[in-house]
Amino acid sequence: MSFLELGLSEPLLRALSQEGYTEPTPIQLRTIPAALAGRDILGIAQTGTGKTAAFGLPLLHRLAATPGRPPRGGCRALILSPTRELASQIADSLKAYGRHLGLSIGVVFGGVPHGAQRRLLGAGVDVLVATPGRLQDHIDAGDARMDHVQFFVLDEADQMLDKGFWPAVRRLLPRLPKERQTMFFSATMPTEVSKLSGEILRNPERVEVTPVGTRAERVDQSVILIEQDRKRTLLAVLLQQPGVERALVFTRTKHGADKVVRNLEMAGIPAVAIHGNKSQGQRERALDAFKRGTAPVLVATDIAARGIDVEAVTHVIQHDMPDTAEAYVHRIGRTARAGASGIAIALCSNDERDQLKDVQKLIRQEIPTKDMRNSIDAPKERAAPAPGRVRPHGQPQRGRPPQRQQRRASGGGRG
């Protein structure tokens, strides 16, 4: 089925064609018709399945078909996101999809001054994408009103719970009109998330395209059992392997992310870090360098597990096992997006074995173990990485023509 058959308006179809999207993903096939009919949506899906387009396209369609102007200080549609990166990317996607509709789209998140956001809210916007904490700040200051919201989307609800945004979300809900359409998305359904969905949704259409706890499709997973003090050497070896073109490396702490970057740079491997201690400008510059391929290795804490959507991430390497099994699933979801395949490698030390067991229990399978002892026990001159071995994105391997893949509307790798 094509987007044309889903009942979307001509301006949206034209924008999708300009973006090169022709084939809807499974979550879009199931969500868009129900959302166009005005149904509330309960979506259970991992990252990389095309959620942004799944809720964004029908939202824009219905807004354009509904007369009215945004109120001063308010919005007609509200989308809540757990991270500033994801909020920005959702807004960028909606601007691309709605480029022919004449709707205003704004974004509000922390880490930047309030002034420009205050002016944006004062004028009113059709669609507001926001993080809960900063939006609550504006509401408390009298800069924002939510009494004209017709469409409400809560994205990554379980991540909201993990990041401590639940109180802000619950404070916001009574400010929304009771007569509205609500779309609720979460990768997992812990008890509190399930309870909230039952409170705010009315006879929802349940859309579950990937069973909770299963691994992302097309991800080749493996684990390497390794002593903690040898991870640094092994990581450099892994990043030199053939086929590593754009790699996302996860660490447990901010300090650890910066240390990994320094070690990789000493080994001649270009890398940048992104985490909560970085300013918004630093985070944007690091993400831009990763997207452009000038720094083909991005080292991140879990703040980036759902906030980064970059096409053609070939490898996800977990330098440190995550604190929760769910975080593992979200991390590997950064690769194998939009129909591509990907590789996920976890480095597990002796004191991380319990986390590995929890992951395997959640995904209901044993992750294959890979033996890399020969690689890191080799003489130093053999193991030393050659500068530039990690190729910038887009530069094909010698003797191999670049492969082209049909783009699918997964939010352009954004949703």
C-alpha cells in the first residue's frame, strides 16, 4: 500500500514525494488510518519504526482541515518529547512534511535562554514540540496556556518515566481540554506507563508492531567478554574493522564518554562526545559532525539513546553495559533503521554479567559471544590503529561500490 491509499491530503503527499518517501512502514500503515478517523492511539513500538511520520502525518492533515488560528500563548497541537535532540528532530520532520500546508511549528526545550521561546509562545503556534520540564517552566511563568490543545501526542512515555518527567506530565494533563485526540507512544509498558495510558486515552486503537522486549530486526548482535581495563584497546581495534563507517559508542557516565573520546583521538580515530554536561551548542556541533562524517564515531551516554536519529549508523558499540535491560534495546535501536541492517556489539566485563543476564532475559534470547582475544593480544605494532581507518560516511570501501537502499518513510531516520 502507498501513502496515496492511506487518505492523506495532496500537499502532504507532495511533500513526501519530495522527501523520496513512497512506502509506509508497518506502524504507519496501522496508525495513520485510525488517527485520520479521530481515534486515540496507543502505540507500542521501538525507535526506528517510523513513529514520527505515523503520528505527524495524520496530525498535520487534521490540523490543516480544521479551521482556526493558534491562540496567543498557546498551540493547537502539543507533542511532548523526553530529550531536546528528539524534540528538535520531531519539529524538523513535521516542517518537512507540512511544508505546503502553511502551519506554524515551534519547539521548546531546556538548555537555552527563555527569551526566544517566550516570544514564540506569545505569538502562538499550530504545533508545539516540547520537553516537559521547560514547558512547565513557561506555564508557571504565565508564558504558556494549554487550554486550546486539540491534538496531544506523548512520545517515548517510558523514557519520560525514566528521566523523572512524570510529575511534570501529570501536572500538565489537567490543563488540557478533555475533548481532544491523544496519541500515546512507548517502547515498553511498565506499570506506571500502562496506568497513565488508561487514564488519558479513550477507546484507543492499539498499534503494536514490535513485541515488547524483542530485538530490533536486522541487528546482528554479539557480546565480547573482556576485562574492564582492556576495553579501551579493544574498542580501537573494533573501530578499525572493515565495514565500520559510522559508529555510535555508549558509555555509562559523562566522564567516561569524554575519556573514551580522548583515547580514540590518541589512537588516530576522529570522535566526538554528546552528554548532559555539554551545552546545547556543543551537542548540536557534535551531532552535526557525526551526521556529516567528519567525526564518524559518536560517544554518548543514554541521553542520546532515543534522542539521536542519524541515517546509516553501521555499528552500535556498548563500551559499558547499561543499567537497565530496556536501555540496551533502545541503544541497539540506533542502527538498522529505515530498512537497513546493522551491527551491535556489547563489551561486558566480569562485574557486568548480571546486566547481561537481564538483557538476555528481556529479549528472550542468548546473545552470541565473540572472541577477540587474538586481536588485542597481538603485538602493539599490529594492534596500533592507522589514522583515518574509520571512513567518513559516504566514502566506499576500496573495491566495493556504494550500495543504495530504497528510503522508507521512517521519519527520514528521524522517528
